[in-house]
Amino acid sequence: QVQLVESGGGLVQPGGSLRLPCAASGSIFRFAVMGWYRQAPGKQRELVATMSTSGRTNLADFVSGRFTISRDYAENTVYLQMNNLKPEDTAVYYCYVVPDYGDGVWGQGTQVTVSS
């Protein structure tokens, strides 16, 4: 059973930075896709960024050069580096992984709050 360990959320001032790691374990297969989604209060969950095994990325428009996604393939860990954070980035950020074989798995979520 795939397990995800997310961390890195917290309170940050506008213009600040956070790094969200998500470590995946429990699959004998590689993870075809690893990435992050977010959900703000009263809004639907939306894509932030994902990265495939080949390194292809899928980025939301609002990322706009502020966020970077990367993967440590040996450690099955995906990182979301978020810079120049804005209040509208406040949301619960969810890690999402898809094994080569099997269904996608969601993490528990980590709160990111951008406020002065």
C-alpha cells in the first residue's frame, strides 16, 4: 500500500518561500507521476504541478515561474519549491502520486498560509 509523507507547510509572509517535500513508499513499482494539487477554502482542488518519470512537467498557469517541481527518483520524493508566495496561494496542498501500475494516491495535505 502506497504511503505518502508530506511536510513543509506553514505560515509565511507575502513574498516568502516554502519547500514542500512528499516522500512515497510502499510500491514495488516506480511512480509514473508525482506532484501537487491544492484546495483553497470554498474552491475545488486544482493542479499545481506534476512531474512524470521522464521529467515532463505539467504546471498550472498561476505557477508563472514562481514554483518549481523536482523529483529525487532514488528516494521517491517530489519537491515543490514555492517562491514569491501570495495570499491567494493560501490553501491545503496535497501530494498526489500515480504508480506505474495501480491507482493514484492522495496525501493527507499540508496547510500553507500566506499572510502578513
